[in-house]
Amino acid sequence: MVRRSRTLTTLSDTLWILVLAIVVLFAFFVALGAFTPGEVVGVTLAVVALAVLWLGHAVWVSRHRDPHDPAMVRARERRGF
């Protein structure tokens, strides 16, 4: 069960990294002048949707994450603080 949970967490993190990479790559090519967003309206809308999804995910994760890093807590306990 723990292994499956860890695998799903890794896959989820990988998905969100790929989504961010697509958004950044699109912005890079637009900044480079390879194309204008008006030329590829469908792709632009898809990338904007991905950017909104990623932003929503980032906000959700930041609000629901435990503020205490388990590694730091263990290190503090080991030192006696």
C-alpha cells in the first residue's frame, strides 16, 4: 500500500512538472519569435488552460502542505532541540 501511494505521488509530481515544462517551452518559443500566439490559437488556448491548471494545483498544494519538513523535525530531535 505504501509503495503504491509513493508511486502515485511520484507520477502526480511528474505530471505537474511536465505541464509546467510545456507552458515554459511555449513561452520560450513565443519569446524567441518562432511563432506568435495569434498564429496558433488552438495551441495558445491549450497552453493557457494548462497554465491555469498548474497555477490552481500549486495554490492547492501550498495551502494543504504540512509546514514542517519531516527531515528537519528528525534532525532537530536528534540534536535535542
